[in-house]
Amino acid sequence: MRPFRLFLLLLPVCSFLFHAPISGQRMKPPKRKTTVSIVGDQFYINGKPTFQGRSWKGHKIEGLLPNSRMVQGIFDDLNRETRSKWAYPDTKTWDPNRNTDEFIVAMPVWKAHGLLSFVLNLQGGSPEGYSKDQPWINSMFNPDGSWDPSYSNRLKKILDKADELEMVVMLGLFYFGQDHYLKNEAAVIKAVDNTLEILADGGYRNVIIEINNECDNKYDHAILKPERVHELIQRVKAKKVRGHRFLVSTSYGGGKIPRENVVREADYLILHGNGVKDPARIIGMVEQTRAVPGYRKMPILFNEDDHFDFDKPANNFQAATSAYASWGFFDYRMKGEGIDEGYQSPPVNWQISSPRKKAFFDYLKEITGGLP
């Protein structure tokens, strides 16, 4: 066994001794500013539908939650062999705290353009956009499902700022290619429970849960696969912690339609537009989703789509909006591009720093009217 992997297996012992919550000694959560809820097929923030009264080119915008995939906001790499891949060009080293701090600085700029929500993931996403292998180690969870406090501290910083700005964080818990660092199913369940405790202890009400990114991809643990992922959705729904129950769903691969077991249990439904080149297919996906047995009036939301064409009359963002589904921007650094390109590829410039980013945010502002 490699020494570093042995270290990972022993780490939970220290985590339990020094970071486990002590029953009866939790402090009262701070008073929060932002609460997200769902009414029918609309998202509400603080008791009002998002973009109240807004329409665009005859399409209803009120109640939608346009978003961007910013999953690397708390990214780190515990593999010393790959960590240097993410070095900043100016310092020649990787710095996870700088990454989070610069993320937070950019958030008000995103909101001013109409971005009310973004996606984080506690196990990140591929820093290469798409990867055959994932040798890096990026996970808030230790092998037994307890948490790494350096990750949770960075997470809290982002959640605090989002609460201040009245933004919604779509928080993914697991990512394929990283879930195997949890040693068994019990650890997966413990990780879910611990995440809810962290959120509840912080008093956060601006978070909605995505159990895992693309449950039909290459997961090791059966409970994270399509046949059983609804069990974790049920678990989240059954837990009302500090008087609050978190809204929850999961996602599937590009072009896929949610299965009945998830549709019956989820609070909202997540689609991905990866691989969908025809905007008409985006509309078709929304219609097919509404036809799945068990569907009732509920929000449908894309939170990953790497198609752009915002200068064209028909594009995937426009198509989703026309079908009354929220749409999510997925931007990664493509071959030959530099640090200013891509939101999923560390090191990240979190500002609106490239023509592709600017095209999305300008189009978003046109659709939503922007926000104060």
C-alpha cells in the first residue's frame, strides 16, 4: 500500500478526536439572511419568486434559477504527485485558500449580471473538463465519511458570502472518480449526514442539495448509482435538522432523462445538456421529463451544459428558458487556453475574464435584467 493512501485511511482517527461535533455543545446557529424554497415549479428566495414579474421575449423568467457550474470553489489536491498541475502561473504553486478567496471576490460581479445560483461540489469535478482518469484526490470527506476541516472552512466562507448576497448554492456531495475514497456504503451515508449537520450548525437556508453529479456515471458505491440513489434523497428528506429540511435531487449524464425512482422522490429535477447540440432536443428533454411517471409540478433545472452560441437566436440557454426550465453554464479550459478561460479548470480566474464568460454573463443579464 502506498504511504499516502495509508495516511488517508488513518486520518479519520485524528478527525474524530479533534473535529467531531460533541453532542449538547453546539452553539446556536447565526441568524441568516437568505432562505430558498420551492412553490410548485418556481424557486423562491425569502418568500418571493425569483425575478418576480420578469419575462423575456415572451418567455416567463419569474421563478427560474439560472446558474453556473463553479464546482472548484473549495478545490484542493491531496495527491502530491498531481498537485503541481494546478500551480498559479505567477507563484508557481497551488493555493486552495487563494482559490476560495478569489471566488468570493467575484461573486458580487456574477450576481450583478443576474446569476442567483451556482454549483459547488464537495468532491469537485474534473479539473480537465472531461477526464479518462482522475489521479488527483479532491474530497471534503475522509475515508470514513467524516470531514476535513480545511475543506469545510472554505465551504463556510462561500456559503456565508452567498447568504449575504441572497444567492442560492446548489451543493453537490459526491463526484464519480472520487467517491471511491470513501471506504464503504456506511461512510457514504455518514458523509451525507455529516454534511447536513455542517449546514444546519451554520444555520444555512440558502442551500439545495445535489446528491451526486451524474449518478449514472462510474460510481463505485451502489447507493450512488441510479437504481439506489433515491435512497439518499429519501434520507435527506427524512432529516429535519435544526428545524430545517434541505431540498434535494440528483443529476444524470448529458441528454439523459431522470428515472422514475428519482422523479418520485426529488424536490426538483436536474438535467444536463452535455452532448446535446440541437436546442430543440433541450426542449424535448424537458417535455420527456414532465412525462415520467411520478412527475408533479416541480422545477426542472439544467446545471451543466457546455454549449454556448449565445449570439444565435436559438441556443441551449434560450431553448431551456422557452420550455420554462432553468439553465446552467459549464465552462472549462480547452486545449491551448490560458488561466483566464474556464471555470472548472484550476487555477481559475473567477472573474468574467474571457470572451466566452462575457458572452454568457451578458446574455444572462439580457434575460434576467440583472440584479442590484
